[in-house]
Amino acid sequence: MGEAVDLNKYCAQQIQIPPQLPNILKQYTKAAIRTQPKCLLQWSAAYFRAMTNGEVPPSKDRMEYPENEATSGLTMGMLRVLNKQLGPKGQVTKEEMRQKWKSMCLDTAYLEELFTVGNLPNPFEWIFFVGLSAGTLGKTLTDTMKTVCEVLTDQPDGAEPYIEMKTWWKVYMFMVEIDGKIPMLQVEQVQEYLTTIVSGNQDMIGPRDFLHQDCPQLH
């Protein structure tokens, strides 16, 4: 007969459960509910890997019922998560982008298409990717630039999502170049108007500035 098994070492008193485990599982459950990943297993692996490494997890701040969702599955909430993860880096490699994109259970083929459409180098400037992604969530360039503000802003929820004018303008000109059909005279009129407006607001711009009836059309 085989060696006798000491069942006592498997009793409840002998099994040590880290005291922080219930809270970890509670936070994980809340994150999963908020994020609603398409592949829970894939997302969970990315979530716990990020937590272990002290990184920003692929978790939305709140549940969303998006009116606009890209073909890739990308939503405003997901883009905000990606911005938290990668925005502080400024320059991002394509491999880093692929890993974070995959952790959100998004269509990887669509990501490669974005790389191509934007003709992005490796590494690339993060704010340009935000512009490309925002462009998939709306119908017009104005929609895109509004989303850019909402993703990149440091303002609290409910406040006007201001960002620096120089950042906004870099993304706008990048998107104008991709569009290829917007007359430069129109772009110059936009610049002249907005430069005057933001000069009185510490060079910060928000959607209300370029959505104003006096602002020339962005596209």
C-alpha cells in the first residue's frame, strides 16, 4: 500500500489564506463588472499581471453604455484606460501597444490597420494614436477632437475637458494631414480664431471653444 496521507494538513485550520485576498477578489469582481471584457479569461490574466507588476490594470472607471463603438470594439472608456496606461510614456512602441490592446480584448487586425492609416513610426507619439482611435468613435473631425479632449484631459468628471492648445493643435494637424481634403485657408482660419480664444484661458482649449458658433468649421 502507498504511504498514508496526513489529512490533517489539509484541514481548514492548516490552510493559510492571505488576509488581503478577499479584498483583492472584491476589487477584481468590481473591475470586471465595470469593464465587461469580451474574453474574461484573457482580460483576467492581463488584470492580475498588471496588479502584480504595479501597473495600471485594464479596468474602466465605470460601466458605460456607449453610443459609439468602433468596429474593433473600442469605446471611449477603453481609450481612457489605454491613455492611463500609455499616456505618461509619451512615446510608445508598437509591441507595447499590441499588448495593451490585446489585454482589452480588442481586434488586433484593426490595430494594425490604424498603424497603417496613421503611417505611425516605431515608436510613435501617443497623442497621435489617441487621435486615430478617437476618429473611429465619431462621424466628423469635430467629433474626433472632442473625444481627444475628453480622453487627454486632467480635469475631473463633469468639468470642461480642457487640454493644452499645443497638444490639441498637434493632433488636429495630424488628422488634417490624414484627411487630405481640408483647405489650408480653412485651417489657418481655425488657428487664428482659437489662438485668440485660448490666449485668455492660459492656452487651454476645450470642446466649447471649437464648438462655438463663431469658430470656423474644423473640416
